[in-house]
Amino acid sequence: MTKELQFAIKTADITGKELLRHFGKTKDSLARDTSKGFKTAYDNIADKLIIKAIKKNFPTHSIFTEETGMIDNNSDYLWIIDPLDGTGNFMNNNPLWSVSIALWHQGEPLLGVMEASFLQQRFIAERGKGAFIVDLKTDNTTRAKVSDIKDLSKSYFITCEGGEKNKKRVADIFYNVYRKVKDLRKIGAATIECAWVGTGKAEAYYTPKCNLYDVAAGILFIKEAGGRIMDFNLRPYEWKNFNTKDKFDLLAANQNLALTKIQF
């Protein structure tokens, strides 16, 4: 295990435990900042914890987080952080939230760690080395693998509206997908949505106009678990297509699922 991965796991663990200590106590810290999102004091607590740890251990690396934005040290290494993914769930005492830490090098992901602290699950991916699930209750580690379901009518999809503010577009895509699949669900945390595709709990996940910090760890997890990452026209994404400034229509799925019958 590389020192970077060891660091990411340790930092996600510490941050997740700190968030877990505050879970269920968000009523006095809530401020709705957009029509979609919530911010709590704990987003910022987690953000500061992670940034401080990176600056101490990798002072020359650049950092990009949802809360702080870009800390540009003109480095080939970029830590991409969502310190509390699923804030809306967190503030509503819903356990589907996590800490997301990814490290990219020269525009390509090296590793990703997603810490679902309440669920007691850790999702780890290293480029070229696979994706893994750690049961934090037992410390048991198993390899993650996408499902092999081909039939669209038997498939489970997960969705999130991402950064899309056009509710008609969101509703139209939902309608197009829902008619074709067995079920369509919204989890409310991109990290867990990606993890569930990577572990075969769902066959596909789509989200319009997502930010890189939402999925920087999750898309590597899906790829390393045997899945594919595409745009809404079913064109495969290359790592170079992702950057910190743009939003992306993202579709992730197992390798076998027939997707051409859906209009995204």
C-alpha cells in the first residue's frame, strides 16, 4: 500500500469519525444555500480537517474541495475532496453520507477512498489494482465487482439531479429511464451511488451536471470494479475529459447492460 493511500484511508477514517460524533446534531447549524443543497458547520469542520492533514503530509500538492475550491500549488498531484457528501441526508439524520478523498496525478486518478462511517463501510480504489470494500465492523476486505445483468428490464438504476437546475430536464430523463428499468432510486450521495454500482447493488447510475469533487473517487471505484463511465450519448469518458471547472453529464454502468434503448 502506497503512503498516499495509507494517508487517504487514515484521513477519511478520522474525518468520518468526527462527523459521526456530530451526526444527529445539525439542527442548529443548518443554512440552506441553494435550491438543492444544504450546508452545515460540519461540512466546514471536515473540510478543514482534511486540508490541514494534506498540507502537513503533502505540502507541495494542490487541493480542490467542494467547500474551499482550488488551492493551486502548481503541482502534478491534485487531491480532490468532498468532505461531507450527502449533506442533505446528514442533516436529516439519514445515514447515507460519506467522506470522499481522491488523488489525481497529471489529470488521471491514482486512488479514491469513500468512507461511509455510519454504514461502517469503506470503499477503496487504486488505478490498475482494483476496487475493494472494507467492512469496518469486522475489518474484512473483499474485492468489488459490478453486476453482470444485461437485461434493461431487470436492472436497477440510481440517479441524482447533480447540478442540473432545469427540473423539466431532470423529470424528462427520469421518465425515459423509469419506463425501461425494473426500478429507479435516488440515494442522495454520489459516493454511495457510485459505490453501489461498483459493488453490483445497482446496474447503472446517472447524474447530470455533476462536479468532479462529487465523483472523483467514485468513478475510479466503478472503473476498477469492471464498470464503464460514459456521457449521456454513451460515449466513453477518458480521464482527460474531466476537469475542476466544468460540470459533466455522467452515466456509469456495468459492462453488459444494454443502454441504447434509453434516451438520456
